[in-house]
Amino acid sequence: MTRAGFAAIAPAMSANKPGDPTTLNRLYGRGKGRPLRKGQQALVDELLPQISVPEDGPVTAQRLFGQDCPLHFEIGFGGGEHLAYRADLLPDHGFIGCEPFLNGVVGALTHIRDAHLTNVRLHMGDALDVLSRVPDGALSFLYLLHPDPWPKARHAKRRMVNDGPVDMFAAKLRPGGEFRFGTDHPVYLRHALMVMSRHREAFDWLCEKPADFQNRPGGWPETRYEAKARRQGHEVWYFRYRRR
């Protein structure tokens, strides 16, 4: 996409207040919703420890999966539909998913159990803590789908698409690797485009026409969150950025 294209879609916005998720060192929002059923609690007690990302040390494909393989990383996987779909589609790739919300982790665990997926590792907590331990240039894909928009201006520094996290995304992706971002929130859309326009030296926006971000690309399944957004009449936008 050209500089003019960026400007047309993302008009000038005021600068953010100092700070972003890489410097705030704090998770916002709830961590647990409705009580777990017995079977769900069993997944947390039995399956999650078997497939959890180690709490410290490097996060590599060799360490997690016992072999070198293309590595995917999803920040805030919600109910795990996208993570499980991609892992099932690409069984010879390794997938790391991070989500602070317990009920979302249970959803992912259910998909992993039902589909007999062996190529997924989960972390319940801060995604950036895990991402910081991934070696630079190790990721083939990084996904951020429908993150919390924090629509108020004073909360903009909490948004995951900010300069600090995007710098980290660029460092962890290999050349030719892909950052995928989706949102149904117009405030976040404009904010993200503004931020990504500042990182054109690191990323190429894979977009030649409006349909490229208005239509969901192949291999990108609809999640429950996206379906809910559409039922509420929201437009959904899809973005793909290639690491230079």
C-alpha cells in the first residue's frame, strides 16, 4: 500500500501518552468469568500442565516440540478457534498461544483435546513475557486478532498495537514472516494503521486494494468473536504485514 493509501485510511491522530504494553508491565481486564464445570477444571488440572510454555528460559521450537519447525505465535487467542484451526491445518508447524482469560484457555484446551493436536503449547498470562523469550527471527507467523480496543484516548497506551510491541513483533519474525491483525473496532483500526505506518521499514502491508483488508483471507477462519461482531452489524477488517 502506498503512503497516500495509508493517509486516506488513517488520517492524522494526536500522539499517544507515554508508555505501551512493553513498558506498563501490567495486564488489564478480567482473568476469569463463569465457574468451570468439572470436566473443564480437569482440562486445566491435567492437560494444561502438559502443554504449558515453560515459565523461564528460551522459547524455541526445539525446546517445545523436540524439533526445529516453523513457529507460530498468537496473542490473545480468545476461545482458541483460530489457533486450533491453524494447528490442525499445519500439523508440521509449532503453535504458541497466550491468553490471560481462564475460560478462553479452557476453550483452547477443549479444541486441542478433541482434535488430538500435539503441536500446540499454551501460556495463561502475559503474551509479551513469552514473546520476549522467543529468539529473534524465530517466528514464521504472529497473530493478533480482535484485541481489546481500549477506545478511550487515555487508555491508548494499553493497546497491543503500539510502537513497543510492534518493534518486538519485527524482531521476532523472520524475514518474509507474517504479522496478521484483525479488528472490528474503527478506533483501533485507525490507531493501528497510524502505528504500522511508522514501521514501513520493517513491514510491507500486503494490500493492493480495499478488498484485501475487507475480506477474510484464505486460511483465516472465523472466530466466535468475529461472528458476534457481524451479528451486531460491525464491519470486520483483516490486515497482513510481511516482515522485510
